[in-house]
Amino acid sequence: MRRTLFLIPHEIAGIPFFGVGWLLAGLVLFILMRLAWVHFRPQPGPQPDSSAGDSSPSARPTWRSLIAQEGTVWAIFVAIIVFVLPRLELANIAGEPVGLPIRGYGMFLMLAAVASVSLAAWRADRAGLGAESIFRLAPWTFIGGLLGARIFYVIQYHNDFLRETWPETLAAMAAMTQGGLVVYGGFIGGFLASAWAITRMRLPLWKLGDVIVPCIFVGLFFGRLGCLMNGCCYGGACDPNALSVEFPPGSAVYMDQLVSGELIGITADPVADRESKTAGLERQSNQWLVQSVAPGSLADQAGVQPGETVSLVLDPDFTQRAPRDIPAEDALPGLAILRDGELLARLSPDELPSQAAPVWATQIISSAMAAVMLMLLLLLEWILRIRGIRIDGILMLCGFIAYAVLRIVLEWVRVDEAGQFGTVLSISQWVSIVVIVACLIALAFRLRPLRVPSSIESTS
């Protein structure tokens, strides 16, 4: 896990990098050099005028025309540097900006977008649809996918976004920088937006779907590696093995295991959960009925006994001791163990385990399976081609079925989605079942022409 690849510092030599600082000075210098180049570059020689039959000097841009052409773009960049980027900087525990993070998840997401669009453009060109059809479609697909991923997440975890007022609730739902995207929602939103755009552009839906869907697995391959960098979408607890991974302190799985007592040697059943806000940081208080305590563990050293009810509280007081040159999100809390309101022990971040307990590496498994699915779809495409079967839509529908099957399997080793509708099946598994049934019905209709010749031959 590496949530932040690197941090662009807030200041260099005492001067801010963003806002009115180094980056703005660099942009101004670039604009001045561009204007000077246009103004002072040598005058081109006369060019033949085919309409007049003689030579006349060609028109060249002046600094005034250049400002008219590019001034709007420059103004947008200035506004981003001065007003937007400073707001994206992370702050330390004292609220002072420390720098702009370059996220591992974002880098892999960008790589996924570039790789999938490039492959789709190449495939579209080979299919006679033209690469430009993909470039026209891509913005709609990404916007629809982003909105769909967020809406799916908000619906699934709607209780987490409820606030005292409607404006605050809507603001929490729209705060995508705080995390919260679901791949399935992205697929659904991207497909609906793409279908709408394809219809508007009068492009062949089924044929274009066959071109695009295999490329989705390329995006999934890189996207799930981004999830690994971010520490999200993790699997359930397991014994150490080749398909397990241990996340560092500060990761979501580490905090989950910490407040459940697993990391300090407690096996317990939950009694109650409550959450409150303290000094702008989330304080989770969980009550547990202790079933067993590992000998020599931190819980055993604190005096926790089986049969007791204890509360495990993330102690934010330790975050106040974090260095001022790191973001507040990297300031680790301690853990307080309480019994009937009595403090048994306060454990600092240095006293707590250095790694989370092993969990299934679902991100790596999903990424590897995406690569396998891509190869299988390309193999299916090759088989259909050599057999002369040219029915558009088969590859697209098989791709949807492949992902739905993959998601059903992966959900059994993931623990971040609860069962729905009184069953053990998560919402993603239910959606997968609906997708499989719908695609099988559509596939049966698309394959009907293959059954017609055999039925005619049997009656002759």
C-alpha cells in the first residue's frame, strides 16, 4: 500500500509552490517567452499565391492575435494555480498546508484510462469504425462511469452521508475527494452514458460494444492495482499464504482490526457501536464481549479477561504529537482499552503492531483475473473470426457475463459488503446475477440466426 506516491511541498525556499508562488511564476515566464518568440522570430519569406499567380508574404501571428487565441486557456491555468490547487493541498494536524499529494490510486486510474482508450481506439480503427469514434465517446463514458460509481456507493452506504441538514448531506455525497467509488456502478453508469452517446452519434451499438468491452478489462487490471495502493477493497482475514497481504498502520483494514481487538489478541463479539466527532477527527468506540485473550498479547498485558465487556477507542490525542511536516491523515492514533468506563491501558502507535493481520489480496486476484478475462475474450474473438461468425454483440455480452461471474467469486473473500434482502449475497452479487440473466437472454436472441439454418435443413 502506498496511498501517496509523493508530496509536492507547500513551500520551496520559503516561497509557496502553488497560489501566488513558483508555479505561477513559471507559467508567467512561459507566456512571456511565447509572446517574445512570436514577436521577434524572423519574418518568413514570400510564399507563392496560387490564386494570384505571384508571391506574397504569408500572414504570421502577432502577440495580439496570440493573446486572442490562447488567452482564455492561460487565464484558466492561472485560476487553477491560484485558486484550485491550494485548496487541494493536505494540512498537518495544526491545519497548516504541507503539500499537494500525488495519489497512487489516481496514477493507476490515469494509466487505466490511457491504456483502455488507446487499445479501444486501435481496435475501432481495425474494425472500420475509426479511432475518432472512441475519442468522441470517451468523455461521455468517463463522466457516466464516474457518476455511476459515486451514485452506487452513495446508495449502498447512504447512512454514512446523512447530516443534520440537506445541504450538508448533499455536500457529503458530492465529496468524491474523500473516497467512495464502486466499480460496478462505474460500469453501469459508463454503459448507459455510452449507449446514449452512441445513439446520438448514430454509431453501431453492438459492433462498438464488441470493440470496447475487452478494453474494460485492461482498465480493471490497472484500476485494481490502484485499489491495492489505496488499501481499499480488501479481503477477509486468512492465514499467511501466497495470495495474502499485510497492510500498514493507517490503512482501513488495520483500523478495522484494531478497533475489533484482533490486533491486540482479543477474540470477541460486538455489543454496540457508536461514532462521534472529536477535534475534527473520527473517534470510534466499540464495545465487545470478550470470548478469549491470547496469552502474552497486548490485551493480556492490559488485564483483559474473557467474559468481560470492553470498549476499544481510537485515541486521537497521540496524533497531536505527530511531526508538523506530515499530513494529518498520516498522523496515527493510539488505542485506549476501557472496562466499565475505567481506563485499563493506553497504547501508543509505537506500541501497536507494525502490520495488520493477513487478509486475502483481492485487489491482486482481481487484477490477475482481469488479465485472464481479457485473454479469453480475445481468444473468443479469434475463434468467431476463423469460423466466419459475424454477429455483433457476442463479445460484449460475454464480457459482461465474465465480469459478473468474477465479481460473484470475489465477493466471497471480501468483507466490505454485507448481505442484502435477508440473504448472504451482497448487493454486488445480486447485481451480478441480474446482469448474467439479462445477458444470457440477450445472447440467446443474438445467436438466433445461427439456429435458423439447422432448422431449415432438418425440414428439407
